[in-house]
Amino acid sequence: MSTAEQPPSIESAIPPHLLDPARRPKHRPGTYTPPYPSFSARFDQKVTAVVMAYLGVQARDPSDPRLVGELGALREALAREDGPVSWDRAAYTDAEGYYTVISIAYWDDPAAFREWNRAHGEPWIAPGHPTEGLGFFLELVLPSIERVETVFSAPERPEGVAGTAYGFSGTIEEHFYWGSARDRLPAAQRDPLWADGDSTLTETGPVRSVVLHRNACLIRSGQDITETGPTEREFYLAEVEPVLREGMDFLVAEGATIGCLDNRYMTVLDEADAPTDRTFGMSWWRELSALEEWAASHPSHLRIYGAGMRHLSGFGGDTRLRLYHEVTVPSGAEQRFVYAGCHDRTGVLKAVR
Amino acid sequence: MSTAEQPPSIESAIPPHLLDPARRPKHRPGTYTPPYPSFSARFDQKVTAVVMAYLGVQARDPSDPRLVGELGALREALAREDGPVSWDRAAYTDAEGYYTVISIAYWDDPAAFREWNRAHGEPWIAPGHPTEGLGFFLELVLPSIERVETVFSAPERPEGVAGTAYGFSGTIEEHFYWGSARDRLPAAQRDPLWADGDSTLTETGPVRSVVLHRNACLIRSGQDITETGPTEREFYLAEVEPVLREGMDFLVAEGATIGCLDNRYMTVLDEADAPTDRTFGMSWWRELSALEEWAASHPSHLRIYGAGMRHLSGFGGDTRLRLYHEVTVPSGAEQRFVYAGCHDRTGVLKAVR
């Protein structure tokens, strides 16, 4: 058999050193092949935890001249030698009309983050920093590596936390079926990851801090049409994006009724802080099962899923649309949120007040 | 608080004596309330296994005069003092055009079944019994009680295996969400119930016997419109039944591609062997996860589910439609199938030949 004739190798999304022999995914390992390939980011074995620092600024007036200065200074801090392994920046306008830019920085070493944070992260959310019309926040997630899973439609162009990975897995087995995100999460091999305990809110002057209950769930789920040709691009923008936007709007308006604590539908910015062809939704959920139920059952997500499937099946092997997501289920000690001078409905603040 | 104001009690579908403290259902026990109540059959604690005997006859010519005699004799055998705890009879015409009547008998004691079977079940499928144009079969499932789960929309009028139960649970927690059937199955608390091993087919003259692999999965899923008023009945027959039939037809025609080994969409017969207003689908699946995936993902089932939801939400508290199902995942030793003089595509024969 020549190399070309060999069947594609298939592997677990969970890397070998984190595989639990007692796990029980939906399908017996080795017996299921998803209808199209997907890949997970692979982190060095020495990585035991990653850091996701969502450094945000909100402006009542998007043309506020101070915004450019704040974003420029933060860019410099993030580009430092002792800065994050990878980072990107994205923007959206929230439901209250505040233009919001979030710089998302990733480390594969919490100690390195703490060092940088003392000098550059803490001032961002210092009590003196916010001024009339601008608010600053840091949403910080430091999950153990067992509490993160990623999936990519192509084994290239890492986004999000995958920017700190060394590469990608082969074709993974836990994909396509409802429940596969849980089967990809190493921590879910033995733990049902139920929400546990209460969230806390602490107010100190203009600075409000939140620690969510244990096992809240964050998803960042993105799409990139940079490489699409005109036909595919037009199909995506006409048939997929509006349905995606409608689902994102549903989560903003009514997510609270189904366990969605916050949702942002964001556009990635380039090095000049101009919009790119890459977007993502990021949302916090009461627990993984609430996200799973929205995904598998709610009309607003089933429409997104249907539109995406029509796109993928229509373009088949010619598809240049790239999709990815990362799901994180931090313990209670692995997340905290600081909002300095932000309005009451910023981020997860609205869910705990 | 008066009695009327007390919140409805809610309990696990798994009876207390079979609850495993290590189980991990989708939702932490005590934290989820389905949007409408459902109930599980409750069996006496001394019941460790039940028997489901599907005694079938197929006729190339539905007006074959021998059919009446065969069915009358079997009715007498089933009505005997030493007969099953409960039984019913249903009919359909299979894809090959054979009119098929199955008498489904339930015991809560395998020893009692064996006694009756020696005298009345074995002759049904004896090599001399089949004659030109008629085929006889026994599809026998003897699951341990941990391998059966049931769900009913109303805690009354037991159907199927629930006829051997002493009554119903209170409102159950594991219901409505995808994956809830697995959470109701006591055996699934520790076992992923993956398909395992091979099926075997043995031929002895006109008698062919099948033993499926371990953890094949049987569902009987029924609907009863006996009590509906004219408006509800008309809605069901115009809006729900055709969609259900279409899904059943899909499983017959193409089920093999998604792990469905056999499907029958049957009408329950009354004591004079005339059709009633009660119908059910019964299907065998490669394993529980294949059934779960059809239910949660396949358009043919999502349409059935959507039509059912429109019915239930449209009639609300006035609904008289009754729904139920039972799911069974027998081990390899807990099922066997004997087909005497039957055509090649009868029951699970088509899946193993």
C-alpha cells in the first residue's frame, strides 16, 4: 500500500498524556469517523495551565480621542519581550451602545503572566485609570490544561489559545456529534463539570470584581473568510453570516433565560486596529450543559448549524472558510473579572448583580 | 404553605434502589426541571429482569385464512393463567409487502416465561410450523432491569413493558434534553453501553436464529389518540402522523446507513384483532448512541420532534394525546431471534445476512 492509499490516521482530541483509560466517550474509541476531518491544538506536555487575559476598554463615544492612545499603549505592552506568547484584538458595540475593544492575550505559563500583569495588566484596571466615558476591564481565565479543548477545521493558522500551542493533532475522533465538546475535554473524562457554588461580586469604589461559581463555561467560536474566493465569500455573507448574527443577537437579548451569562459577537482587528475578515462569538455560560443544550436544541443555534453545514457541503473540498472554537471550563479559582468604571451590564457583571 | 402551593416533587427516573452515587447525568441531580412533566414505570424491587417476547407471524397474503386460526390459538395461549403479566398485539405491512402481526408478551420473571415458552412459545417457531406463505418468529429480549428505561407523558395507562410494573414514578428529572434516555438507564450510570462483539446467524433448515452483538438497542415508542377530541385528533392526523410516518419510512429505507437494524411502524390491535387509535414504532439499533444521534441530529427525527412539540404546545393542558417509550439495551446473552420460514429481510435477519 502506498502512502497515498493509507487511510487517514485518527486520534483522540485528548492528547495521549491526558487520556484516562476509564473515560467513556459517546463512541467506543477507534470506532467512529466524523464525516469531515477536524483537528485540536496540541500543547507541550510541560504546559499544565494556560492564561487567557481579556483586556477590554469600553467607550461611550467610539470616536473618543483617548481610545487611540489607550489602545496604542496596550499594544506596546503586549508586544514586549516579556509579553504574552500570542494575542489578538477584537471589537464590537455592546447592547448598551458602548464601543468595546478587547485585547486577548494568551500565555502557557501563569508565572510569566503574573510577572507581566504586575507591570502592565494591573494598571489597566487600576482605580485611577477609568475616566468619564471610558471603562476598563480584565476578564481573566487561568484554566488547567485539562479544562480546555479546541477544534479547528484545518490544521493551520492557530487562533485564540491555540496561538500558544506547538501545533495540531491529526484528524480527531470526537467531533461532529452533539456532545463531542465534552468528549474532547480532558477534565470531563471523570468529572461531569456541573456548576457549583455561588458567584461573588465585590465593589471598591469604581472597581467591581466578580468571581463566578465553579465550572462556568467560556466558548470562543470563530470564522475566517480571508481566503475565500468571491463566490464562497458572497455565499457566506448572504446565507451564513446573517443567521449567525441573529443567533448572537438572541443570546444577547434572551441568553439569560437559558444559562448564557454574556455573549459578544466580535470582529478581529488588524495591526492598525482596522476590521478584518475574521469574527468570533465569545460567551460565558452557567455550565457546559447549558451551552450543549443551546447548541443541540435551540432553534437559534440549529439555524446557524444548518447554514454552516450548507456552506461546507456546498463548497466541499473547495471550502476556504475556516472555523474553530475553544471551550474552557475553569474551576472557581481559575477565573476572575475586574471591571473599572464600566457600566452595569458589562460582561458577566449583568449576570451577578 | 398549603399543599396546593407546594412545588411538584421531582425524582430520578432511576429508582432509588438502582441509583449509583457515582453516576453523572447531564445535570447535577436536583437542579433541572423539564418544561413539562414525564413519568417512568416503577417495577417491584424484587424484579431483577423482564421478558419481552415478540411473537410474530407474517403472511404473504393478508387474507390468508390460516392467519385467523393461528392468531386465535396464540391469543388463547397468552390468556392462560400461566401466561404473561401483560401483552398486546400490533400489525403492519413490511417493506416486502408481508402483512405481519406481532403479539408482544411481557413477564417480570424469566422463570415463569420459560415455563410458558416450553409449552406455547417453542411450538410457534417449531420447524414444522411454517407452511407456504406464512412465516413465524420469536424475537426475545430478557434484559436485566438495569437495562430498561421507560418514559410516559401521563402516569397512567401503562403500555409495553410498563404493563408488568406496579405503577409510575413522580415527575422525573431526566427528560426533555438530548441524552436523557441514557441518563434514565440504570446500566448507563457506569457503562457507556458501546456495541461489542459480532452477531451470529445459525441456519437449521427453514429456521434461522440470530444473536446480536452485545449492547444492541431496542426502542418501542408509541402514541395514543384514543382520548383526543375532534380538533386535537384532526391536528394529530394532519400535522403529526404524516411526519412520523415519513420518519419511519426513512428508517425502513435507509436506516442501515445510520445504524438502524430494523424498524416497524405498527398499529395496536384490539381484542378482535381490529386496528385501534394506538400506534408505535419499534426499532433495533446497533447501539444506543446511534439511536441518540438519529434522535438529536437527523432531519427525519427532528421533524417528528418538531411536529410533536407543536402538538403539545398548541394543546397545552388540554392535550389528550399520550406518548411513551421504552428503551432496552440487552447484553449479548439477553436477546435472541428465531425466524421460522420467514423471508430474508424479516426483522434483524436483514442486518446480519
